Amino acid sequence: MNAYQYAAKDKTGRNVSGILECVNEMEVVELLHKKELIVVSVELSTKTSASPKVKDKKVKLDDLVIFSRQLSTMIDAGIPLVNSLGILSEQIESENLRAVVMAVRKDIEEGTSFCDALAKHPGVFSELFINMVKAGETSGMLDEVLDRLATFLEKQSALNRKISSSLVYPTLVVSMSMLITAVLLLKVVPTFKGIFDSLGGTLPMPTQVLIFVSDLLRKYFLFTVIGITAGVIVLKKYLSTEIGMYRFDSFLLNAPVIGSLFRKLAVARFSRTFSTLVKSGVSILSALEIVSKTSGNKVVEESILNCSKSVCDGEPISRPLAKSGVFPPMVTRMISVGEQTGQLEKMLSKIADFYDEQVDAAASGLTSMIEPLVIAFLGVVIGGIVIALFLPIFKLSQLMAH
């Protein structure tokens, strides 16, 4: 392909110029006509149309929410897309997102569609984001779609925060208990061992076991650290494989205590994403494919992909979802009612709202249940170590009293 520099005018008479990569000049003219532009000139360019490479570093979900909301407002106010992106690139606080927006703006100026420009940055914009923008461009409702997208991302961010906050306290307490236990075994127990050796006599069984564990840990401490590190690396490698991820996700969905939370979270994410895509005009099959990739769970992803195949064969969405066993009966029945009444998006939105509340309640309940369990564990482990250390002293005190 060759790079062609073009000059043209739009319907309002405004000058438009840029670079397009095409096979020949005729293809450039056809593309410009499709964009309803009046061609002034087309020349072979020595410049490349490729936009500068921008590294897709991680962007916070909250930054994407603000970007989508502000862009929606500007487009709704009648500001052209290129100008809107230029204004936003000047006020975006995130350096990574600013660089990406500037690259997207340059691509659009050179003739690339908005969704194709976003698709060049998969590390920042998900398939969900790109396909919704594509649907908005096609339907002429880009401002509405971006507003829905911002609302969706806000709710997703809020859901993620609920899950993260519910796990902070248990994680902190468990980490502290492990640190305290390690200090006791590596530093405190050896000191008491020296005192017990100087006194002589037979130590109680709990104290002997504690000293044995302490000696073992001190002697093989380096090997223990290496073993734990190697185990973590092997586990991460295994979980990065398809079968490993599937088995781990299956375990999470069926685990005794946390399984209910993860199942509700999967249903809430599926319903919210599917509802947003359907409302934005994305076809059912495309929506199911996107939802499967953004589900965050391999078991749910497989169920949705199987559903997509069944829908291709003429089955309603609710039937294969019910067969999967992943989705609760209430969800599949509400989807069935939505299909029959032509209000699928509305039903999915109600399901999402209901399960968002369920996730919130389950996370709070899990936190309140984990707290006493963790404290009890901490008391048993550290209390057990302290009691084992003081048993010989109690025994010595009794002997001295006699």
C-alpha cells in the first residue's frame, strides 16, 4: 500500500486534509466520497500515515469514566469529535491516557474511524468499549452510547471497590499473623530454648513440638523460602494455562463460602455488560461474544460461548444458559420473559441491579464472617505458641512450690 496526502472539503465548506494508506488514488477518492467529502487533491506522500507508537500502559477505570462522560457531553453540545479529543487531551490528568487520546485524535485526522483508532490501543480500550463506540457511530448516537458506557464503567468500578474493600481487612490480619508467627518461631523460641537447656529436665510435649518446628524452620529457612517461591511461580504458570484457569474458576464458583459471592459477581457482570451492549444497538451474537470475553471467569465464558452457538442454531438465549447450570433459575426465567416480551435489555438491567445489591450484601456478610474466624485463628496460633513456651515455667514453679 502507498500513503496518499489528500485535501478535501466537507459539507460546510471546511478544509479537511490528511494521509490515507491505499492501493491507488481511485481507492482514496472512493473512501473520501463515502465520508461525504468533496475531493480537492490527492498526491502520493513520502510521509507515513502511521501514528506514533504509544505504549498501552494501564489506565484507571475512573479515568476512562471521566473521559467517556466528558466526550459524550462535548459531542452532545455539537463540538466535532476531533476538536473534542483535542480539548480533552489538554485536560486529562493521566499521562498514559493523554498520550493515547492524542494518538487516537491523530488517527482520526488521517481518515481512520473512531472505533478503528481506539482498536489500536487494546491495552486501554476493551472490546466492549470499542464495539459500543462502533455501534454508536453506526447509529449516529455516539453521545448517548458514550454516556451509557460511562455509567456502565462507573457501576463496574463501584462493584470492584466493594470486593476489594471487603478483602482488605482479612488480608491484613492474616499477613500480620503470619509475620508475628514467623518472628516468634525464628527469634523468640530459640531464646527460650537456651533457657530450657540450661535448666535441664524433660519438657512438656507441646513445647518439644514447638522447639522442633522452630529448629526445622531455622535450619531450612532458605530452602523454605525457595520452595514457597517456586511453588508460587509454578502455580501462576499453571493458572495462566487454559485448563488451569478453568479449574481455578470452577473452584471459585463452587467453593463452600466464597462460591456464592463469585457466582453473584459473575451474574451481575454478565447482566450489566449484556444489557449495555443490547441497549447500544450491538447485535445479540456480537454482544454474547464480547460478554464472554469480559466475564472474567472461564466457566462463565464457556457457558456464554455455548449459548452463542445455540442462538446461531435458532434457540432462545435463556435455554442454553439454563442448561449450563452456572446461572440461577431466576436469571434464566427473567431473560426468557424479556425475550418473549421484547424487553430483554430492561430485564437484564433489572437482573444487574438486583445482583449488584446481592454482591454488596454477600461481600459485607463475608467480611463480618471472616473477621471473627481470622481473629480466632490468630488467637489459636499465637496463643498456642505462648502457652507452649510458658508450660515449662509453670511446671518449674509447681516443683519449686513443693
